[in-house]
Amino acid sequence: MEKLDTTVVVENDEDENIGDLFGINREKRDIEKKQKQIDDFEKIKKDFIDNLDTLKAMSLTEITLYKNYKMLKRMDPPSDQFETNFINKIWKPDDIFNKDRTIKEIEDLQPIVECVESRELAYKGDHKYKNLYPHTSFETKDWNDFITYVYSYENPGGPGRLLNFIVKNLRDDRILGIIRLASDVVAMKGRDDFIGWNQQHKMHAFIRKIEDKEIKGKLRHLAIGQTIVPTQPFGYNFLGGKLIACLTISKTPRMIWEEKFGDVLTGVSTTSLYGSSKGSMSQYTGIPYWNSVGVTSGKMSINPDKEVLKPMVEWFRKTDPELYDTLINDSNPKQKVLKAIYKKLGIKMTKYDNESPRGCYFSPIYFNSCEFLRDEIKEDVLKPKPFADDNSYYDYTDLGVEEHDGYGNLKNKKIPSNDYMVNWWKRKAISRYTKLHEGNMIKDEILYYGNIIKENMEWEDVRKKYLADLGR
């Protein structure tokens, strides 16, 4: 009898692959697939940990610049027209090296605060906002574009109350700085100790009953200065950050906040971007309207770059979909998912904490703000501090500015000039500029981060060009 040849011959990949009848190739493919999955995961894990190690080795200022660099690299390059318009909008002296002329320009400066949102709401026909003034030509998109290219930190945001402002010189309409007020944070130890209140007093966004009376939680009567940034070279040469910090608590932001949200604003909190209030200087140091109230806890979890975090999150979603779905629908999902990933990788989350204490500052707008926040007095007996009681104005008619009709009109409007704070700042600004001028330390460059995109700069180039001036 003729012997059967059981050899399986597979001539090409398009055949029926008879070998799979015996599991020969299928088993091989399964092994290769599993090995590829292992190799892919090991690469994702290595990229993730390498990125965290790189960030851990950076100082806080480096991380700040690096995160902004990564954000900008994800954007399309700005047009030449945008760049020209942007630079033309920023205030700077005509000749910053001409001492007498520059001092005269500072003396003549007329800083005003304009609310971005008020213009948009006014022209939507909402009667509630028709008296919000002064109105600006800026829209929210303009504000977001502007902050992207002057702010050394990733554009902040978040849920809750939010108002954006620009500070400009009334005489030439050029921008001196930007402000964002937001819902204050629930816990800030320094602020809480300064006020002397407790969790029951705060009750953020809730209403509690005391003796059958409904009482709103008092945290709604605070805001946080989430963004308080001067343009450059105004900030460095003239202590511009101090002016913007003063105007954050001035009449216009308070008035618009109160009209929009319906709660009297009794205080504003903020934190310094770099360093603590102890042993280091910040733009809030020495401002009589801001109180240094301690430092933050000093630890901040490092967030990995989005391009290495995304595949790691996807791996977590596939390997533990039930836990992923639970966390993603919980409060603060990003941090909880990140914590779960660390646990699965066997990494202690504290290993990648950054020691970054920041100074905490609080500005009570009334002499008895703290008593009000502790439920000891009623709103009608609040006593404003001198800067809050400043009723100085610029008058459009005196300045020869054309009046406008319709919603958002400027007709018969007066613009708060905030003389009490502005005059204090002008003395400081002139003293600062004079010392820099005498020491040949003037910096005249306009700070513009758009070049990072336009010139396709790499991180090391960005670091060399911008790190030394960060926070100036």
C-alpha cells in the first residue's frame, strides 16, 4: 500500500492555510500577538515613566514653561496678520530708554479694566447686562488667543463662575494685562485661617437651613484671581504685575461679578505662580491691599504629557473597563484615573510629587469681610476699605471719546479710574524704572510665545530663550 504524505505545504498567504486545520499557524500567531501586546505595553510604560522622570528633574519654572511649550506645539502657527495685530495691541513706551519721556508716559497712563463677557452678553440683548461697563472690543476668543501668547502657564479654566477682563491704557487702547476671576477654591488653609471660618460657613454652592431660615454658603462671596498677568515689557520694567493685581479687586471687576452672579464680592484669593511668600518675592509682595496668608501644602502631582498619558489611559480602559467606567464618571476623574494607573504599575504616586509651595494671598474688600463670612454680621453693614470706596472716574465726555447708542452703549457712562490704587502704583513704577535705567538693566522686548510655533522651536531652544525671563 502506498504511504500517505501528511506534509502540509502552504505556498502563499492567500491559500486556505491548511496548516490551521492542525492549529500549527494559529498557535504561532497567538504567541506573536501576545508578544506584540507585551512589547507594545512595555514601550507605553517606558515612555510614561521616562516622561515622569524627565518632569521630576525639572524645576517648577521649567515645568511651567515646558507645559506651555507642549500646548503651543499642538496648535497651528499664527498668521503674520495676527502677529502684527497682537504686537500692536501691547502697550510699551515710545522710547523706553528715554528716561524723562518714559516717566511722563507713566504719569499720564490711564489704566482701565474692561470685561470681555459684558460686550457679548449686551449685544445678545440680555437686559440684565446692559449696564455692565466699560465694554471692550475683545471677545472671549480674542482673550483666549491673547492669553496663549503672553502667559507662561497653560491656559487655565474649569467649571464654575468665570469672568475675563483686560486692562488697557485709555489714552491709546493698548493692553497692559489680563485678569480672570473664577469661583474660589473650597480649601485654602492660609485663607481659611485668616478668615477664621469653618466648613459650615462655606458650604460652597449649597443652601443650608438654620432655625428654619435658608442661608447661602459664604464661599459664593469670594472669587479667586486665577489669572493676573501683565504684558511685557510693562511687567518687568514698571512692576506691571502689581498694577494688574490691584485692579483685580477694583470697582469694575467687583461690580460686574456682583451683577452677573447676584452675590456681593467680599474678598479675592490668589496664589503666587512661583515660590512661597516666605523668603521670596512675588508680584503681590508689598501691595497694601493684599495680605500674605501663608503657603500652600507644597506638593503637587506631576501630570505626564498628553501624548504619553493617552495610550496609558487606553491600556487601562481595556484591561479594567469596569473600574475605568466607575472612575471616569466620578468627581475629579483625571486624577483618579491617573492614581489607578500608578497603582496598577506599582508606582507610589508620591514619587512624582513636585515640591512646589506657593504663596497664598487674600484681599478682603471690606474692613469687616471676615465677620460677614463667619455669619457674624449682615451684608448691609459691610464697611468698604478705602480702595473699594474709591469713586474716582474718567469721563468719556472730558476725554473726547465718541458716545455710542444701543445695547452696551457708552452714553453717559463714566469709567472708574481707581485713583487710590493707581497713584500708589505709579510711585512704585517710576522708582523701579529709574533704578533699572540707572543700572542699564532695561528690557524692551515684547514677550510673545507665538515664535515657538512659527519657528518650530525644540524644547532646548525654548528653554534657552525664555526660561531666564519666566515670571518677569
